[in-house]
Amino acid sequence: MTRPPQNVIAAAQNASLRLADRHTPLVMNEWYVAAFGAEIQRELLARTLLGKRLVFFRTTDHRVVALEDRCPHRSMPLSAGTLQEDTVVCGYHGFRFNSEGDCIEVPSQSSCPKNVGVKTYRTLERGPVVWIWMGEADQADVSKLPPQDWMEDDKWERSQGYLALQASYVRLHENLLDLTHLSFLHAKSFGTPDYAKAAFESEIGEGQFALVRQVVPTTLPPVWAIPTGLTGPGQAARMVRSEFRSLGLHEVSVTFYDCHLPEKDRPEFRIRTAHMPTPESATRTHYFIVHGRDFVQDDPATTRFMHDQLFVAFQEDVDGLALQEQALAATPPEELYEFSVSADAPAVAMRRYVLSRQQKEAQD
Amino acid sequence: MTRPPQNVIAAAQNASLRLADRHTPLVMNEWYVAAFGAEIQRELLARTLLGKRLVFFRTTDHRVVALEDRCPHRSMPLSAGTLQEDTVVCGYHGFRFNSEGDCIEVPSQSSCPKNVGVKTYRTLERGPVVWIWMGEADQADVSKLPPQDWMEDDKWERSQGYLALQASYVRLHENLLDLTHLSFLHAKSFGTPDYAKAAFESEIGEGQFALVRQVVPTTLPPVWAIPTGLTGPGQAARMVRSEFRSLGLHEVSVTFYDCHLPEKDRPEFRIRTAHMPTPESATRTHYFIVHGRDFVQDDPATTRFMHDQLFVAFQEDVDGLALQEQALAATPPEELYEFSVSADAPAVAMRRYVLSRQQKEAQD
Amino acid sequence: MTRPPQNVIAAAQNASLRLADRHTPLVMNEWYVAAFGAEIQRELLARTLLGKRLVFFRTTDHRVVALEDRCPHRSMPLSAGTLQEDTVVCGYHGFRFNSEGDCIEVPSQSSCPKNVGVKTYRTLERGPVVWIWMGEADQADVSKLPPQDWMEDDKWERSQGYLALQASYVRLHENLLDLTHLSFLHAKSFGTPDYAKAAFESEIGEGQFALVRQVVPTTLPPVWAIPTGLTGPGQAARMVRSEFRSLGLHEVSVTFYDCHLPEKDRPEFRIRTAHMPTPESATRTHYFIVHGRDFVQDDPATTRFMHDQLFVAFQEDVDGLALQEQALAATPPEELYEFSVSADAPAVAMRRYVLSRQQKEAQD
């Protein structure tokens, strides 16, 4: 072969038209992570989310405030101003805004004009993260935030980190719903050769997509083998559930145990990872990650070891997806096509769902 | 409030349509500063003004020459060539141009084709600066250059400087016609808290816009207090006139005196600052500044002290305007709006005038 | 003069419409140099040629393979994967491709889908360089590659080098077909003042363009004087033939001899330079150079001396053409015009031919 026949390419291109990609407008009506709570303190924090420039701060009573980061007088970023009590003072002409976004002082005159203010955004602080709703305010339903109780439960030892991804959040979700790449992209970190070939089941529902994979027996990579003690060759079971829970959250749950011990006697070791991508733009993504385990409690050295090992792997994703994005950007539309295989079914369904969400939003 | 009601935003957007901004084409028929005279010597100097690439040099009899910086043979920048007597020799094939822009030699042949040359621009050297006219040559009237006699008068001790502004010259003029920002943007340099709240008068004429502000009594910031000796709290009067004199020149005149002395006995201290913005492009500006004082003559240390203090403040403008420009560029047009307040009246009138100048030029 | 009259400019602009320039689409049906053979080893090499991203490797039996550098599964660059024997394994999901571009393994499933593969490109290794054909495969005729036997002949001592040119390959060909610039652009390297004024003959044929110039007597610059021993003032003849042989190859042949010796007694010294530009894009060019001489054999010090001296001069071209390209990019189309003189005749004919090649290709 050189290039596939044109009719085969045309069919592949046609199938891709039903999938969200880097050209799909962002879906606004969703809870996305804005920041780790620890990032938002008594200083102004500027961050661009879903193409909009925002400024964050924490009030004197510890609430998180998210405002449009542009003074409506002369467009100075409010984040270049100062935080005074629970108000933001613009650094250019001193217009003052309260935490509801209302302009409450114009220094050059005795009264403040009516109807001047900046947009505010609803936030929810849950465990270590701050979620934000940037879509229609009347749709900002807390029930749309997938519960992540373990992130607020002290039984789970946690660590967290942030990666700046130079790629579309759609492709990150695709990556997370496809675990056959572990054996290749992560060959030097937490992938093992048997992973790509292990049997898996897909769960494809309405807006819920999951991969379930049981690699038994297997040899664990150091990141899991050392903390669990399951260091022997072929000693471990690795039971993985990887689930798209919303556009802003993908959760990976893994249970490890010694597959040579009888079920009733064996301890189980559980880890969870919340992957929380928030689009900065169509092709740049804030990638927030919280990782937890329910074993080896109160051991900072183990936490550090696992965190460092994991972030080597997540950086491989970030580097790989950036290369993929570059190739996508460099390929003329008429020459671009992608083929899918069986293992892509959950990711393909997810991308179809993301596109339908955007199309529905555009109609409303 | 979150965001102002849509009808309020629409009204603000509608009002802005009458004001020059970053999208307004540049006004060509005006005298702008091309360079400080000291920059133009017996070397080729390349500079882009009003979107056009120019090359400058000084002739053997000290005249300033401004030529189009592109050889009409094969588009090499002439500034990459050499200056030989009063001619420029292109560095690629050696085509030679005289100071009138005529091609007078083609080395590969014995005669030079007719009608080959580059555009020349009229310049006027006045005191420390070189003005240039880049519009219609037949409109290059010297009387259109606002007189700045003090810049050529030895009674005034002067210093000068250049800042590269990553913003529209319109916004710099707006900044200069609005002094309420001194208390905020310049809180750490020459602004004082009473400045924003001081009463002011506006003068709004045809193409002439001024702010007059008398801050009496006031406490001077060090840049003025130390050279004048008016260091006491509430000791000084600060009488400011800030005037848009052309698209290429804004002049600030300030008189200081001891407000506790009777009028007939008190010495007056005067400073002048010529702010001379020249668009490089719609959103980049060459910012030339000349500052003068009529007191403490022949004292380089005082000159240096005042210059350094002032340029800290002017750099605050440049930094702030760049942030403003970034916010303007990042805001989708349909989401952009700005409200004005009373103190903005002179700047708003000026921006309306700039737009009318551009519209008139487009019609001619 | 200031600017030439508008009718003169319009005539110049009109004449330029018939010449290839930075806006002319690239000509695909041609042999271009892809790489020096020494660059392609048992590692994956990524390179963009004619706007297309390719990956190169050498098989276990030393053949050069050129593949499209994008996995058709999920667009990862194959160059980020691994070379295993004569196959490339994608670094994302492990899809494996053979040297014909066929996908032969998908790790997540037992069989490989049909009709999945990447485009391959035909290459020809000749002496130190690898040529590639990126146009229509059925037109990839070896006879279209201009013979360069000297590049494979041990009688010629050779050196080679690569320069990254930030300009159109059309302007590099123009530069190579115009030697009047030697006296100016190369005034400090191998140009001499008499060069621009020396008589020359042009040969303008169908797709073959040459300049023949005999500079007799002349004083050689050090790069030629030292190796030939023709160091005396006015001692040398410098007989130059500079020929466009294809869009991918320009050859310069020079013969030197002592012009004071009778013809039958004098030794002749010959050098050849193959200038091989390959467009990376419309305004970036891979510039491959091979230089050879038929005298002072087996003397690495002389090879090094000549190579270093020559590459100083070629870098002058690269620097000058980048400045020219910047000026072309910065000039609005309606203000751009270029005049040609007699010495430009071969280059103008060549640019007309390049445009006709592109137009013909667009019709086919």
C-alpha cells in the first residue's frame, strides 16, 4: 500500500464528521475545574477558561469569587489591580467592584453609575478542587456535578498536580478512554506489555462511557508494586475501571490484589485518579489531576513516590497529545483522515456524545 | 449584578462606534516624530512608522533623509546596504540611490533605467526631534506642526527618552487626557491620592482637547518635591494643563509654587513634558518623550534624578496599556463594551476627533 | 523622484504576474533532495518537505524509506515511535507499519484491518544525497533527475553542508542565476569588484537557464587563490558557468587558470557546486550544498579551508534572502513592485518557467 484508496479515506472522513474534535466549539454548560482551592487565596489569580479571561480570589470569609477579568470602563484586566477586603480595585482608574461584580465606586466622581459591573461565575468548592459553571446561569445545577466523595474523604490519601496541555481536551478524554496505549506511550513508566492485549469490556451509555479491564495475572510496574508489596512476577491482579463521567471529569479506579491468595484472605489495594480537563481554548487544556489510595495511610514518602511516578506517566500523555495536536494542525483538512478499531469504541462514542452536547447547546 | 443588561451593553457598544480604537486605520496626514535627531547619524537606521518600513540617514551636510526601505529591484531592505557619501548602495546588487530617492547607478550595466527610485518622505528637525510627514506630500504644511518653542529654548533644561509601547497610540492619547489614573496606575510613582478626586476643567475644541487641574494644597511626590524644595506636607500648589495638540503630540505643563506664600513673593517652578506617540502599527507605538524644566539650571544630577523618576511612571503607563491592549485583543467583539464617566469627556472627544480625521482622510 | 509614476509601477506589477514568487503553489512533480544519505540511519528522522511531514529511515539492507509521518489511526507522528527491524511502531497505540507503508499489526486485536497504511514516497540515493519524488507516482521518472556524475566520482574531492533558508526557493534560484550580486552581497567573502561589471552571456532554453561569465584577468579571492596557487594580482582567469538544471538543482562550474601562461602549458583547476533547494513551505527552504574540486586531492586541510570559506559566503545569501523575504512579507500587495534589468534576464526566464510548471501541474 501507499495511501489507502480514496473511497476508504472518504468513508473515514465521513465517519469523523460525527465526532467532536479540535474544531468543535466548546461546551459551556458543564461543571469544569477552575483551580485547586489551594491556588485561590487572598491574591488576585488570572486564568483563562473556555476562552474567557477570569480573575479569582477568596473573600475574607473564605468563599471563592470568580469575575470577568476586564474592567468595563477601559478594559484593564482586574487581575492587574488590588484586592481590598472583599472588593477588587482596578489598577488603572480605581473603579471598585464587590464580590457580586457590581461597580460600587468611581473615584473621580461622588456617585457610581448604575448598571456597571462585571460578570460573575458560580463556583463550587469540593475537596481539593473548585468547580465553575460558565454556561447559562439558570442551568447551573449542582446535581450535574458527578459526585466524587473519595476526594473529600480522609480515608483516601491524596496528592494533586497540574499539567498544561497543548492539545484539545477532546483528545485527552479520548486518551483516557483508551488504555491500549499504556503498553506503548507508557512503556517506560506504568505500562506493561500485556496491557494492550488484555481483554476488556466497554460500557457505553448516555453520556457515560467506561472501559473495564482485568489483567490477571500480571506483573505490576514499580509505581504499584512497591506500595502494595505485590512485587512478584505474575503475582498481581490489576482490575481497572476507567470512566468518562462528564466533560470535566474522567475517573480511573483500580483494585490490586495477590491473585495467588484465596479471595477471602487477600487484602485489596485501591487507587483512584480524577483526571479533570478544562479547556483553555480549543487546543489548549488545563489538566488537573487528583490521585488517591486507600492503603499505606499517613506515609508522605509513599505519597511522594507514587505522585512522582504517576506524573512521569501523565507527562508522557501530555507530550504525546501535543505531538498529535501538531500533526492534526499541520495536515490539510482534505488530507486528514483517521481509522478506528474495536478498542476505540468507547472513545468514539464519547466523541459522538461531546459533539451532540455542543450541537444541542448551539440550538438552545 | 453579574453582567449589565443587554440593552445597556448595546448602548455602550453603539457609543463606542463613534470613537477611534485599535481597529481605526491610521491617520497619515499628520506630523509624527520619526526619531530623536541624535539617533540619525552617518549610519543607516531602519524604522517602521505607520506600517511602512523606512530607512534614515544624515547627509554630509547634516540633513535628515527618509527613504522607503525596499530596493525596487529585488526588495532587499536598503538599510542592509551601505551609506556612501549622500547615497545608499543596496547590499544585494549594488543599485545606488541618492538622497532624493533616485536610482543613479546599476553596476551591471552602463546606464541606469529611468523612473526607478524609492519614495522619500519630508522631515523637519526641530530641537531634539525629527518630525516626518507620511501622508499626501502636497498637504505637508509646516504650519500643521504645533509649535514647541520650549524644546528649542536653552532656558529649559531637557532630557529625553523612548519607550516601545505594545498598544494603540489612541489609547496612549486617552491615557494622557485622563489624569484620574495618576492615583492608581501611578500610586507608587508620581500619583497622590488626592489627584483622582481633584476638581478639573475640560477644554474641548476642534482638534484641541485639554484638562486643567489645580491641586491646592497638596503634598508633592519626590520627583517634584525634591528639585523644587516644596517638600512639606500640604505645602504645594500643583497647577496642571494636559493638552492634546495633534495626533503626534500631547503636552503636559505643570506649575508648582508654595501655596503658603503670598502670590507676589513666591517663586514658580515650571515643567513641561512633550509626549509624542508615533504608530508603528495599529497596536504598536513608538513613544518619544522630551521633558523640560525652567529651574535648577545646569545641574545634571537633578536632570538625571527627575528623568529616572519620570520614566518609572511612564513605564507604568506602557505596562498598563499593554495589559489593556491584550484584554482588548482577547475579547470577542460581541462581548466587548466600555462605559465612560464624566472624567472621560476630553478623551472621548479626542477619540471622536481621531475617528473623524481618519474618515475624512478615507474620503479624500 | 520620490516614488515612480503609477503607470510605471503598474507595468512592473503586471510583468511580475508572469513570474513565480512566494505565492506560487509548490511544484510537486520534480526530484528534490530529501536529505544527505548520511543523515538517514537506523533512527527515525522527521522532516517536512513541500509542506508534507515525512519520516525517513534506512532498512536493515540499507535502503532509504520515506513514509507519511502521521499514523492513520490517531494522527501521532510516526517519527515519535520506534524503528524495529524494517518496521515502524507508532508510539501511541503500537500500530506497526512495514517499509511499504502497510499497517501489519494492531496490538489490541488479533487481526489488522485492510486498507490501512501510510503513503510512501519514492527515493533515489545518488552519491551523497537522497532524492525524493513527492508528486504523482506514475511520473516519477529517473530520467528527470539531472545527472550529476561528478558527485559520485572519486576524482572529485567533496564536502557538503546544509543551511536552513527562511525564504522561498524561487528567490534562491533567482540568486543563483544572478551573479552580479557577488560584488555586493559577497563583498567580504568571495566577491570581487570586477565581477558585477564583467561581461556575461545568458543561455535561455526550455527549462534550462545558464549564465556564462569569463572574468579575465582577475585577482582571485583567498578561497580560490590559495588552493590553486593563483595568488598574484590579475594573474587568474575565472570561467564560470552557473546553470539551473531543475527546480531541485542548480550547478555552478568554475575553471581557473593562470592567464599569463600559454594555453597548452597551463594547468586548469575546476570546482563544482551543486546547490539543491527543497521547499519546506512556500517561504522556507532546505538548502543542501555539495562542493567538489578536481585538484589538490586527498588533502583534508584544503577541503576544510574551502568549505569554511564557501559557507561564509552561502550564509551571506541565506541572511540576505531572509531579509528580502521579510521585506516582501511586510509590503502590502498593492505597494509591491520590482523592476528588472538586463542582468536579470536568465532569472526572469527561470521564474517564468517555474510558474508555467506550476500552472501546468494545476491543470493536470
